Amino acid sequence: MPSKQKRVRVERGLYRMGNYYHVCATPPGSRTVMWRALGKVRLMEARRLRDKFAAEVQGAQLPASRTRATFGELAAEWLAEQNARLEVGELSPRTYEGYELGLRCNVLPVFGSRQVRGITVEQLVGWIRGLRRAGYAPQSVVNYRAPLRLVLRFAVRRGALPANPAEQLTAAERPKAGLGRQRVLDKHEMEQLLSAATERYRVAIACGLFAGLRLSEPGGAPHRTVWDASHTRSTGNRLCVSRG
């Protein structure tokens, strides 16, 4: 009996029927669309297989000028696009700064001069493990990987890569956010912190210490907010109230 389900378009060349993905591509000089069932895979894997199938069907070869492009060149193009998004309000300044900082300080020194087509999954795994060995917090590793992955996706769209190697990392290889190491301030250290703080910031720091706030919360709290706590402990990422 023929299935009553219909293919639903997800994006160019990628369709879904229930929980299963299908891809399509048209050979050069033909009007006949070729289809391939991918089965029950995740969206990112479906996109990778879609690009691979399209390259097979179309016999596509990457433009020579693009295949020689370095990661640094494509990163500059991608960052220019993000700056354009920033100017029209599609991207927050903080997100843009995070992308730019991550690329400049942690990605480009390693991958900037390499031809983008030569970047492998194994190199990405080694880079991630290198950051971990260097003592970077789990969330920092996640943040630095984000612009790297997005630049490689941009390279696929620009025809410099047939598929994104960053999308081929296994779940175990992908960095995950986690709790960083926290150091608790004792009473003497909190007194020193308040003594060293300028008058402008002392009240906000005190409110944070005595109310268990995250570092960003005192500045965002309404002016009429009042906190009251008798005993506190503070960590590097969160100012915690101790009721003991």
C-alpha cells in the first residue's frame, strides 16, 4: 500500500517524511530529479549527506580559486557578514565580540594559514583536546568552537568545502559546557574585596555577596530591589548565600 505521508521540504534539496529524511539533486543538463532516502538520521547528518549526494549527482568540482582558500580568508569574509548583521540589528554586539575574540585568539593562530579543504576532523579533535589540556573552562571551549564551526559551514556554502568536518565530530568529541572550577571566598577575602572596591561599585558588590547573585545580576536589578542575607560565600562565577 502506498504511503499517505508526503515529503515536507526542510530546505534546499532536503525533505522529511515523518522521521525520515530524503535528499534530491538534478544532474547537469537534465530535468529529472534524482532522490535518495537517508533513513532516520539527525538534521546535521542529513545536511552533510545532502551535500555529498548533490556533489555526486552533479559531478560538481570546487572552483580552483576556492579550493585554495585559507581558513583565515574565509573567516574574514564570514566575520564581515556578521558585522553586517550587527549593523542591522540581527546580531547582538556581545555575540559578535565573542565570535571575533574566539577567532582572533584561539582559532586563527592554529588554522588561519591552512587551506580550508585540508582541515580534517582529526585536527579539530586535537585542537579541542589541546584547549582542554591548556586549562580552558568547558564553556570557553564550547564558545571558541562555535565560530570555527560556522566559518567551516560558510566555506561549504561558498564552494570551498564539500562538507563541514566540524559536523562530523561524534557526541563524545564535541565539547560540552560544564561547571568550571569554583573557589569560595572566605570572610577575610570578602572584606578585602569590599575594601578594594571603589565607592561606585561597593554597594553592588556587597549586594551580590550577601544575596547569592551571579556577577551579571546586580547591574541588571531594579534600583528599588532590596536584599537581606546574613551569611554568604562567594565563588568565581556565582555569589552564593550560605544560611549556616
